[in-house]
Amino acid sequence: MATSTPITNASAAVLGLIVMISLASICIIFFKTDHLDFHFVSSVVNTVHPQDVHSRDIQKLSNDLYEGFQKSLGPYLSGNIRFEDLHLQIDNDVISKALYQKERVLCWIMTSPKNLDVKARVVRDTWSRRCNKVLFMSSVTDPKFPTIGLNVSEGRRHLTAKTMQAFRYIYENHFDDADWFMKADDDTYVILENLRYFLTSQNKSEPVFFGHLFKVILRQGYYSGGGGYVLSKEALRRYGEKGHDPKVCHPDGGSEDVEMGRCMEKLGVRTVNTTDALGRSRFHCLAPESHLTGDYGEWFYKYDANGAKKGIDSISDYAISFHYVRPQKMYDLEFYIYHLRPYGIVSGTQELNRKAKAKHGNLEINT
């Protein structure tokens, strides 16, 4: 019968050393976050008796701890993937470079101090690099990131104020830096090449804006804030000249995207159908997999102006944006779109922009 090998003093010492190193590594990760998570935990433990905590509070505590832990790992997770190719690129990007010069896009990203290390950092390192100019709007100025601090309180109740002040700042400081002005969240992923292609069919001097159209609430509908929306130069000019009037554009309150849509409607800025020539969607207020599988809530069927279609055939080959994209998924999309290639298949350009214009009800539609 086989017998187990006795653990020697040397083996025990090595095993103990390994355990100590592992524990030390875990402690380093946690304590690099200025002890924010531990302060939160200790305050709960010291002030609340466990029996007095309602089950809903337990769930909230769990969520807060999870979010705090994810934030603490942010600097370690978001800096590990780099997309600067050192090998020779053989893609022919002549057209995209030409459109970069022709259709100048300023992107401003709505973010907050707590999202910088996790969400905004990934946006900065991936798709926003392809904007002609990019600005990160927050409630606090951070010159290291950098962010522009607006005079607004954080929280969902003040998203309208953040949007209105951001566009005001851009009008006053960057009006001549671009032809088109896009607002996106820090969990929105945008394919700038496809956006610029769509913009070649539009006129920056027309009072128009674009995005994922919802057909409810307003006469001409409004665009989902999370899916991103784009103002023409003329639309921004009208906002800059008359948008300060609270009777025209509400300075705060309500739903941000609805209020921006209401503001544009009062300024005479029109919504435009952004589907491609085959009727497929380009801007998306949900994650890619939701639009592929049709995993929609009941509300979406009431809101979506394009009929809440689903599947590969419903999404344009030149899709522009997706929402609710987690940081890791953003890295995944960056790889799939710009790096993964099937050998032997050379993709050609397609003409998917609509041509003539026709009016249908209160919406102006490209047909």
C-alpha cells in the first residue's frame, strides 16, 4: 500500500511563502484604491445592526460593493489591452482618410468622475481616437484625463443639464472645429467610418440631426441618448443662438434625450430616417446581441420607429453605434471590427445611403 510523503520543514516553508505572497497580492489590489471600499463597509458594519437591515438594503449593499470592487479593478483591467499595431497594415484606407478630412466630426462623451477609470478610459483608448476632435464632459475638471467640468450636479436627474451645457460649451468654444457634433455616452460604441459615410448623404447647412429614432412623445419623434445622436452645424448654430431661452430648451429636468428632441423641434431642427437603402438600422440604443436576437422589452416595440426588427438582416453592414457596451465588450468590438479578417475575402464598398427625399407624415425620410 502506498504511503504519503511526509511534509518536510523546507516544503512547509515554501508553501507558507506562496500563501503569504498570494495574500499580499490581493491586499495590494484592494489598498491601491485609497481604501474607499473598506471605508464604505466599515461604516455600514459600525452603524447598522444586521437584524435591522431590510432585504432590499442587503441587495443594495451587495450591488454597491460589487460596483466599488469593479471600479477598484478598473485601472488594472483597462490598461492591459493595446491596439497599436506594430506589424505592417495592408488595409486600403484611402477612402476613410479622405472622409476624415471631408466630414469633420466632433465627439463629446458624457461621463462622470466615478466612470473615468473604467468606462471613459476605454472609450478614450478605442473608438473615440477616430473622431476629428473628442471632448469628455463631466461635473469635475480633470486635466490629467482630461475632462471638462460643467457647472452641473451628477445624477440621472441632471443629465439634461449636462447635455445642454455641453452643447453650449461646444458652440462657444469649438463651433469652427467640426461640421457635425455627436453626443455619446461612456458605454456607447461608435464606428466613425460608417458615420462619416452616412454623413456624405447629408448637408451640414441643413437644420437636421440623426440617431436611433423613437416615434413617441414628440410630434417628429426623438433620438435615444444612449444610441448617440449627431447635430449638423446648422442645428448647433440654432441651439447656440436661441437655445438659452428656457421656453425653447429646458435647462434641466426630464429625460435628457426627450428634452433635447423637444429643444430641436422648437428650433426647427428635423429628425431624419437613418436606416440604410435596404431599410436596415444604423444607430442602436441597445447592445449588438440584443438587436441580433430581438431580446427587447415590451417598451421597445412601442418606441422604435423602424418596427423593432431583429437579426443579421435587420442591421446595416455600415452600422454606426451600439449602446450598453461594457468595457470588455468595447475591446472585443475593436478587435472584431478593425483586426479580425477572413483570409481570401476582400470586402468592397457598398452604396447603402438613401438618395431622394420624401415627406411621410411629420418625418422627413430619405428614400
